[in-house]
Amino acid sequence: MSTLSAAWTGSLGYTRRGLRVLGATPWLYVQILSAFAAPAAIAAYVTASDIPEGFGRSALLYVLNAVSASAAPVVVMTAVAAGFHGVNLGFVNSMRHGLWWLLRYLWTNVHTTVIFWAPILVLLNLFEWQRREAPVDGGAGLALTAAWVVLIGVAALYIHSRTLLAPFFAVHGNLPATLATIESWRMSGRRFPIVFGTFIVASAPTAVPLAIVLTTLAFTLDEADGSRAVFKAMLPSLVWVVIKIVRPFLIAATYGLYTDLWTDEQRRRAEHGTPAVPLLARPLLAFSRWVPRLFGRAIGRRIEWTA
């Protein structure tokens, strides 16, 4: 069996395995998603409301979207990890155990966000520079624009796949954020086809149709009556609602992938040793140990199935 065929088969297997875990306690995930999608939905409503512009409105929108964006993943990760071991934590315990890992998750996200956006912003700026300084008209211009879109999209998918495992190493592996990010980059580099395949197979069936619906609405609503402008203003908050729907499927599939890859890697390191931390990452790792321990090596409370 070829590498790509094996990756496709494995990705389907991890996705099915994740679906079985979600299907065992579906109401739990409906509760979690409803709780964290609600702030983004409220933010979308506030955006379309008559509340006057100002600091208060901006601060309210920021807080609502931030809560929806940041807190849900660790709660879903905790519920999924427990579900893989046949434990139903329930809504309250999933919230209680999951939020213990929030600061560690956020600090890990700082690392992965920089890794993602540094090259993507370079590509976006190069695209804008080309359009401004060396414009191409007609069909050739459309083809060039399409090439830029494909290049930026492929780069985004590649980088996101390379950092996909970082939160799992941080939360379930109890690694400092810097080490979690390094391990994700190493592991996904050696096993990129299965990591990328799981990312696409687990998320695309829900992400693609929802993205098509949002895009269609953005371009088909009536511009004359202002509905298109209102929808576009609401779009950033609605995107977080969509992400809440996609996340459980991706997290459930990726948790199974993470446990298998990390188990194999620990066996390999028992024979060949642990690779050294890259020199450039050592100062950041030292900083992680200095800041409060919630960011660093150990967190106050752990549950046995996250180890």
C-alpha cells in the first residue's frame, strides 16, 4: 500500500473512531458547543443592532468573540479524552477540568499563531505588492490571482497541519507550550500525510458546506437594502459559530491520531534517545518556566486520562 493510500485509510479510521466517541454522548457536545457559540451569536446580533458605535460596543464585541474563540477547545479536548476512555464527564465537569488548561492552551496558541501568520502575511503582502506595482490585466491577471490564492491556501493548510498537534501535546502530554509546538512540528514533519489527511478528512465535511453557505450569502444578499453590508459586518462572529460546529469532529479525530503517534514516538526515543531542543527555542522555553506555572511545565490539576 502506498504512503498516500495508507494515509487516506488511516485518516478515515481516525475520523470514524472520533465519530464513535462523539456519538456516545452527543448531548454533551451539543451543550458545550451551544455554551461557547452563544457569545459569538450574541456578538453577531450586537453588530447588526442599533447600539451606537463607541468603546463600550467595541469592548463588548471583543469580549464575546474572545470567549467564544478561546475557551471551547480545551473543554472539548477534555471531554473527548475522557470519552476515549469510556468516561462521560458531563457538562459541568468538562468545563471544570477543561478550563484548568486554558492558559496553557492560549500560550501554546501564541506560538502557533506566530508560526502561521509570519509566512502567510509575507505572502499576502507580496500578493498586494504585485497587484499594485506589476498589475496584469485580462485573463492572465485572473490566472495570476488564482495562482496566488492557491499558493496562499496551500501554505495555510500546510502550516496549520504542522502545528495541529501542538495543543494536544500541551494539554494531554502536559508539555510546556514551546516544547509542545516543537514536538508538533517534528511529529507532523515525519508523518505529514496522515496528519494532513486527518485534518482534511475530519474537518472538511462540515467546514466546506458551512463555508459555502456563508460565502453565498455574502455575495447574494441584496446590496441595495443594506442586508449584504450587515451580513458582512456579522461575518467575523458567525465564523466563530461555524468553527464551534467543526471543532469537535476535528478534535475527536486528532486525539486518536495524537495518542498513536506519541506512543510510537516514545518507543522510538526509548531506543534512540530524545532529540535536543533547538537553540533558538531555548530562551523562549526558559521564559515559559519563569512565568506562572499555568504557562509552564506543570499545571495545578490533572486528570489521569490526559497523561
